[in-house]
Amino acid sequence: MDAQAVAFRVSKDDLTSAVSWVARNLPSKPAQPVLRAMVITATDDGLELAGFDYEVSTQVAIPAEVSTPGRIAVAGKLIAEITSTLPNKPVDLHVEGSTAYITCGSSRFELPTIPLDDYPKLPDLPEETGQLDSKLFTRAVNQVALAAGRDETLPMLTGVHIEIDGNSVLMAATDRFRLAVRRFEWSPTNSFVKAKLLVPAKTLQEHARTLDNADTIHLAVGNGEEISSEGLFGIEAESRKTTTRMLSAEFPNFQPLLPKTHTAMASVEIAPLVDAIRRVSLVTDRNAQIRMEFSEGQVILSAGASDSGHAEEVVPCAFSGEPLLIAFNPGYLKEGLGVINTDRVVFGFTQPSRPAILIPEPEEFPVAGDDGVFATPDTDFTYLLMPVRLPG
């Protein structure tokens, strides 16, 4: 194919959607100038647009009227900005020499092409491992990824741990201050598949957010003895494919952190609780702490100090156990409440100095056993939150 004589016509909406998705994953400050490129391959079947920075690869196919097949590269983020502003008319692109000419209605742009001699080979998608509903995938990733660490010196905490065991999947992430764990079922290609993976949380969340328009997500990390051997985590959804290089660090053993029993439990309606947290935390210094005093029928939220003012609000709640006072970082508390997909949240407590759990409301409020202890209800999502030490 002649790389210097590409020509095609494509729908503005199709092109905008495709280039914006690929450009979103291109590096802002690439290690090599060629990695800022978006590669466009035109064939009789249409267009494939791709990007790769050695860590993340993206490929998307769209229909187009191709009059001259070929392969070119242009600055990815620039062509994304250009296409987003074009009028809603067909887009024509043709290449002469080392210049790409883009015409849409009365708009006309000239872009220098980027030589592809040094462009790395795009990785192949590993063999498919299983599939699941895209909205379930997106919801699960968003529930867990928010708890991942952002400190690059602790790479094992910047990823989402994914544990596959037959038709069940577990996702977990922690930054040492909170831990999010989500379980769900999926359809594996091999019912005996087992794998433990660690995928960069930021990239995984970005992919989940942009692939939820598809009905089904296909996860690809290989199968059998070859599973995860390539070190790539692949996702395919309709016409989009992406791979991410997995982290080689080992995720900490988190299971012992999850309490099996509790000395007290509370059920609170989420919307009024979040509103109260937002108001009361106005007097805290940089999300310092918000105190929660639980007793029968209510929780009293309070925050502040003598030099920064004081705020207090009472929120109704169902509560069982000995009254207790516990304090949390209000930002972490709100984020946890924001990903619980029920109207009410159930808190489980052991001691004010020990982590508490937040879970979606079960069908029945937990009841204490004869020993006064509550068993953790069955749940597909757990948000474990470290308390903040109370002064004095």
C-alpha cells in the first residue's frame, strides 16, 4: 500500500468518536516523538485508527469510503481537537507527499504526516478469557478503582487486583487507608480458568468509562497454561480493542483485613448522609476528620475545632449494638458512599480504632447472635475504611 497517497471519506461523527477515544490514551509527553502519532490504516473494509505508547494500545475500526488504501500517521491529540470542531458534514482526507489534507464543508486543514519507520509494532490481543455485561464491568471497576493508591513508588497499590476463578471474578484495590472489594460472575471461555492479575487502576477505569456503550465486554489475558504469560490485559468491545501492560508487583494479602463479625451495625439513608457530610466538613481543615456518634435511632455528625469553627448535624439511622464514636476522613467516606448502589448503606463496626465496613443494604438488617455479635452479611461489595484517630 502506498503510504503517500491515502484518500478516504468518512462520517464526521464516526471519525470524531474514534479519534477522541484513541487520542485520550496517547501520552501528553511521549518518551519518543513518534509515540504522539495516531496511525490511520485505510483498506477496502474501512478505517482502523490506532495508538500505542508501549504501555497502552488502542485500536478502533470504523466504516469509510476508501478510494486510495494506505497507512499514515498524524499527531493524535491535534486531529482529535480538529475533528471535534468540524461541521456535521462528511470528512475527506487525502495525502500528498508528507502532508495530509482534511476537508469538511468549508473547513480545510493541512497536517504534516509523521514517518512510521520507528513506530513500534502494535501488540496482538491475547486469547479471549471470558465475557461479561459492559455495565456490570464498568460499575465494578468504578467501585474498586477509587481505592487504588496514586503513589508510583508503591506500584503494587496503584493497580486493581483481579482474581479469576472459573465463573467468579474478584476485584480489589487499596491505598492503605481504604480497601474496596467487588465480586461478580461472568462467562469464562474455560470453566476451569484461574488467574491473578494486577492492572493499572487509572487505565482500567478509563477503559471502563469509554467502553460501556457496548453490550458485552470481552476480556483477553490468554487461556490454560498461557494465561497472563504475555503480561497484557486485553479488552474488546464491538469495534474497539485495547491492551494494557499489567503490573508485575504483587498485591498485598487483603483477606485477613475483612472482619467476619461486628460488635455494632448501622443502616443509614445515603443521600441525606452525604448532604450532611458535605455541610459538616466545611469546617474541617483539608478533609481532616468528621466524627460520627452512633446511638439508637440516630448518628450525630460533627467536625471542627476552636480555631476553625464547629458544625453538627443529626441524621436518622437504624442502629444495633453499644453506642460508639468514630471518626473518618470525609473525602474517603463520601467516595465510598458514592459507589454503593442502594438507597441505604450498612456500616459494620468492631472498635472505634479499627476499620469499619460499608456495604450495600442487604434484604434484611443484620441481627446479633446470642453472644451479641453480628456476622458480616453476604455482599458483592465491601468498602473497608480506616478510622482517623480521635484527639485526646
